[in-house]
Amino acid sequence: MKITFEPIGRTLECGEETVLEIARSSNLGIRSDCGGRGICGKCKVILIRGKLSELTDQERKILNPEEIEKNYRLACQSKVLADSVVFIPKESRMEARKVEESTIDPEIELNAAVKKIGVFLDPPTLKDVRGDLERLKEKIGNIEISLSLLRELPILLRENGWKINAILWKNRIISIEGKNGAVYGLAIDIGSSKLVCHLVDLESGKTVAKAYAENPQVAYGEDIVSRITYARNEENLKRLQSAVLEALNKLIEDVCNLAKTSSDRIFEAIVVGNSVMHHLFFGITPKFIGVSPFTPAVTSGISYPAREVGLRMNPEGFVTSLPLIAGFIGADATANLLITKIYRSEEVSMLIDIGTNTEIILGNRDRLLACSTPSGPAFEGAHIAYGMKAVSGAIDEIEIRGDEVFYKTIDDLKPKGICGSGMIDLVAELFKNGIINKNGKFTKENGRMIRDRVPKFVVVPAEETEFGKPITVSERDINEFLLAKAAIKAGWTILSAKFGVKPEEIQKIYLAGSFGRHVNLENARTIGLLPPNGEIIFAGDSAVSGAKMALKSLKEREEIESVARKVEYVELSVEREFQRTYLRSIML
């Protein structure tokens, strides 16, 4: 059988599979925020002709009668039964998120694990018949060398008149060459939604190129729990690993093209990400992170040759991960710590990275507490009817005055939906204008209220949107958002209590990640997303910045390894006060 996807015009051979499975196999961008479980309703397609399986109960629950009449289907629920043509509506297409540069590069003393050493050896004579490797060790110390490089050593020495450059990773030779080539490293942040790759000149410490991409694993589930579920069998684990490796290798190609160099000049990559992203990247099953006692396979920093991992760089080079803390709190959190250095301060500070899995670290130089909150993907638009990621056309700012709604979209395009920062504004503005109460319920009639099975507030009328339908928000949408907010608030409330301070006594709040840059801080505090007091400091994409610090300095790397071991992990799900605190935190 064959299926054609419009408007892109791709025709694919298929078996009796779901439309979503076929799209995934060819990297066609259909949204599936719930991982294909028929819950989110974001994978809608329209059957133009052909035959799909009968409507499921889940489809009848999510699709309205008008959509069913127009042949709308959920791609994750409908199987292909004959040659078919389906149309992917704009609201169901995955688009590249808007990425803006927001990294911090602190000045540090350059002391990378990778070093280039020029060596001139005395050639052997009948009076000195020591081996070539022994001569090299005499000059640069007791080093290790792989068999493949040892095979090259005799020829390279003699072809270059016994004058070579040795490139070392710690005490291991990873390249021998006669030329004086550049030495590069990579800093890579594997986010649940976004991949970031920076190319760094390890002789100057300068960042020479940057590239970004959507994490292709989102096709298998928007949140990390969905990906843990999907990766339970070996085949699916390999599929997720291959997806992220393929995307990262494309980014490596991009940064090398920008810097006009080749990937074999890259000798180390520092990789950070939450615990699940870390495990999937290395091909380690994450399933035990998802069940009590939520244990990763490894928490210390690890390093393996690039040829074993699958990154396209010098095969003798090393891929290194910073340490994890515990549970879902991974190497991205330790990288954030490295940048903010709250572990050196006397002040009580909070570091928070809001996303599909929000990580919170609270403390000072005396003590550090950490937790991850199951905030879900609501801040990325999942489970909200017109929610979406921060892509072109997403509403990212909202203000309400009377019956008028003023909004701004990314790239000033016609609105397609509302991203996380827009939802923060919307909920805060609805509350400040008395349109919803503390429980997120509509309190009064408003000129923008309509009834479509349930009451809805019209954010953007149909004539102003890109797809000709109004963008609305319902009490259910607001509740989904408040549940996500409550998980975060409960997290920092419990950490504060354990540390012995009130939330209003937190002196500094570091917002990590790109999300924080676009948030209206007053509105974030209005809805209770952030503590009421304390100086708010935007730390930018601190995970990749921390990875660069570790790439450029062994001292920084050793420091964060030590700090990570001292962080006290708080598992919220077993905290007696969590449920009560969570329920209280739902209210505005």
C-alpha cells in the first residue's frame, strides 16, 4: 500500500500501520505531544481519499462532530487499509522553534583536557635502539596510545623528520600529525525539545560557530516520561538514540562548514542534558529512572571514544558527559550550577530551569537541595487546545484591557497558537481583569466569551488567525496550565521549607534556559510561578555555557564533579507534604 502526505507531496510505501508511525519513519513533522497515545489531539490529519481504520473511541472523544464530518482523523489512531491521501493541516505540522542567542561565556583560564604538544625526537642510532613510543614518552611523559595510532607512529615520525605534533586528551595520545592543524571541541546541550551545538577553538578558547535544531525525539513523545515508555524495548531505544545522533551529526556538519574546518579536527565533545536525554544519547535504557527509586545507570561524569558513541568527530577523540545529580536531574543542571556558581555564595539562591521537566536547585555554599518537578509539557503547548511551541506565529505576549486583547506573535506573523510565555501572560491577565477566579474558573460574562460545548474566551478572532478559526482558551486549558504551574511552585516551596527559609526570603533567582528570557516576570509572579521576592537574574542557555566551561577547563570540570556529589536530592513524590502543597499551589 501507499500513502501520500499533502501539502508536501511525499508518497511512502506502508503496511497496516498508523499514519503517525509512517510519518515518523520518514521524519515527516506531525505533532504528537502525547507520544501517540491519543490524548493530546495535536496530530489531526484530513483524509482526502482512500481508506483508514474505523474511528476509535478516543477519536470520537477528541474530534468534534464538524471535524468528523470533514474527515478529520488522529494520525496516531488511524491505520492505513488501502492506498490513501491525507492532508496535514498547519496546526498539526511540527515547525522549527524560534532560537535566539542567549549564552554567557565567562572568562576562565584555559586548561582543556585536549592539548597540542610540538615534539622533536632524536632519531634512533645503533647506540640508541629504543622504540619510537619510548622516545615519545621520554619527551611528553607516561602516555597511553591506541593500537591504531601506534601503527601510524613509525611512518609519521620518519616522514616528518622526527618532528611531530601530538594531540593529547589528558594522558592519552589521540592524534599524531606533521602539520600544525587546529584543535576544536564541542559543547552540546541535549534538551527534551531543543539541541544546541557550539564549536570551540581549544587553543584560544573562542566559540567559532553555533548551530541549533529541534530534538527529533519529540515525534515519539513531548515529555520525558513518554520517551521512557517508548524506549522500554531495545529496538525503540536504538531508534531514539539514532534520531538524536543523526540530528547532532548534522549540527556538527553545520558548525564545521561555518568554521571552514573538518570534523576530524574535533577532539572532545562535552555533552549535557537531563538524565533521560543523557541515557538515550548513550544508548542506555532509561526505564529505571522512571520507576521508584528513580535510579540512573550512572551519575558520575563519563568519557568514551567518539567511535563508540557515534558522533562524527575525530574517532580517537572523546565524548564526555558532566555528572548527573539524581533521578531526573541531569548534567544540564550541573552545567547550570557551574555557570551560576550558587554553591560559592553566602546568599540563599534558587536556580530554576523551566521546561517539560523543570529542575530546581536551592541553597548556598553551605548546603544545596535539588528536585525535579513533573510540570509536564504544558509550557511547550501540549494538552492546551491552541498551545504550541515558541515557533513563528506563536503568540508570546498578551495584554487585556476591557474587552480588547492585545497580542504579539513571534516574527509578527498571523497567530497560529499560544506558546508558554503567552500562556503565562494570558492566565495572569484573565485573573487581573477578574475574568477568572483563583481556581481558574470564568467568573463573569465578557464580550469575548463564546459557548462551544463549554465556555471559551476568544483570544484571537477567526479573521485574524492563520487558519481561519478563532484561537480560544477554555477552563480545561487554564486548568492544565495551572497544574503545571502548581508542580513547579510546590517544588520550590518544599525545597525552601527543607532548607529552613520562607520562599520570600530567597535572595536571588536564576532563570536558566531560553524560556526564561521571554517571560513577563511580573505576570510569572502574579500566577505564582516564581517566588514573590528576590532579584531575578536571567542565566540564558546556561547548560551549553556550563558545558563550554568544562570543555575549556579541567579545573572547572573537577570542581563540578565534587559539587554534584554534595547536592541533596529531594524526591517530591515521596514527600509527605507534596500532595497538600501541590493542591494549594494550583490556585492563583
